[in-house]
Amino acid sequence: MVKSGKSLVTIAIIVGAVAVAFAYTAGWLSPDRITPEKLVAVVQPPGGPALGHRRNHAKGICFTGDFEANGQGAELSTAPMFVRGQYPVVGRFNIAGGDPNVPYAKAQARGFGIRIATPDGQEWRSAMLDAPFFAAPTPQAFYQFLTAAGSKDPDAVKEYASVHPEIMTFIGWVKGHARNESWAEDRFNSLNSFIFTDASGKQHAVRWSYVPAAQAVALTPEELAGRSPNFLDEDITQRVAAGPQKWDLMITIANPGDPTADPTKAWPEDRRTVDVGTLTVKQIEPEADGPCRDLNYDPTVLPSGITTSDDPFPSARSAAYAVSYDRRTAESADYPRTTTGGK
């Protein structure tokens, strides 16, 4: 039973920031098909977009480093970045939302974008969150939730939750999860499912996580409120200056029957996982002139050996990311070079 429509509206705003403006394929909402442009507009701040910035995950900072493959990933996929060796990385730490000046303490979810490149020109791009699961099972349900949240009907959100009770699980995470003192302590998850194909042609449904080497230290609400507006940037810059920061890339393999199309459903913890290598962050740069500023972390940019699954979200995200990219690059003259920000 939903206790408060008002509280769910608040969560809806949070979820709208967390999810990156999703687009829909033709026919899902016919005859009033939802376009990527409409969905990008839905997640914009009330005062309009911050010109020159990403339409969501607007605040962040760039990093460079490398991914060192240990060779274990080759049993799951022929992707070239799983061959033992080191591969250059350009990434971005970020938070959800369209305001590039919001204090980090107000972030409800933290994001992580990464591009791993190989000498033959292939790339693996991914955009992840620190959430363990997503808010809605399908792009259509997500749109319905945001529509309900913006409705003048006081019962609209309650009605949505009665049909989609999984939203309550996400709400519980938003309200109760610990906020760590550093990005270096956060675990970032793909949430969406992908398909790895090995050398024999066998396919494996997978999800992945970047698991930090640094021990997590949770901030109390009082400690969080007392941090500076840009404390996450300041912290990660200081840490990396003192020494590289590391995350292990853990691939989780689905069992037959595990849901792959619904990112609200976490897989059981006993599923097989394979440590395929280590991400090392070696340099932090403010985004204004950093190497990630003009990178689009489109999750459908994949190397050979990795494809999308029946999960509809990656392709939907790709369409909306493209709209955001086109708009912000067209507004480059309006981008303030003296501040961090900008997905």
C-alpha cells in the first residue's frame, strides 16, 4: 500500500534525474509516439537546461587511466579488451540531475562513465550507477511513472505504484542507501544486461560491476551536509594525486531463466562472477577542458564479442544521449570554461 503520494512525487523527481532521458522505439506508445526530444525535455530542470551541458548527469569530473585485463574475460567474450594487456581509458565521475552547480551532498545517485579503447580502434563504452537495480522494468513504465509524477491528478502516482510495486524497492534504496565519502569507495553497476559471445560462439547473458579497492566509509547525514559543494571532486583529485585508485571489473553471468530484460530485478548473489581485470584511475582533470567533456557514453558502442540483450534500455538511452550530445555541442559557446560540469 502506498502511504504518501507526495513522497512518491519527490522520488519521481529523483528517478527522473537518475535515469538518463529514455527514448522509445516506434509503436510502443502509438499513436502518440514519444520521441527522444520529448524525453530529454521531460528531465530538464524547471528553469530550462544549462546550456552547453549534458541534459542529465550534468555535474562531473574527468579521469584517465587504464584497464588491465588479466585474460580471464576471454573465456566469456572475444572482445579485444579481454586479451591480457593494458588498454587506455577515458572516464567520468558524475551525479544524476541536470544542474551542473548542485552541491554534491544533494546527489541521490552517483554515476560512472567509461570508454575502454583497443589498438584496432574498437571501443567499449558504458554508463553505470551506484544503484543495485533500476526504478522501472521497461522504458514505457518509466515514462508512465514520470507522467504520473507530473500529473495534476493526486492519485496518479498511487495508481502507478499499484501496477508497478517494484518502484517501492527503488524508493527504499533512495531513502536508505549510504552515501560514501568518496567516488573511490563507490561500486558502480551496469544494471542492464548484455550478451558476451566466446570463441566457440556460445553466448552468455551478463551484467557487470566496478568494485572499488578502497574501503567504503559512509557519511552520516550531518557529515554529508557539512561537506563543501564540490567535495567529491576535491576528494578524488587529492586521492589520485597521492596514488592511483583502483576498481576490479567483475562480470556476473546469468543462470538460465534469470531476467535479462528487466533491470529492476537483481540476480541472486550466488551467481557466478569472474574478475576480468582492474581499472586504474591515474589522472583527474576538471571537465571544462578535460578529455571526457565531448565524450558520449553511449552504452550501445560495443566491441566485437559484446552485444545488447533483450533489455530495451540501452538502445533507448542511446537515442536520448544522441539528442543531448547534439544540443550541448551546438551550445559549446555557452559552456562556462571556469567551472566543472557538463554527460
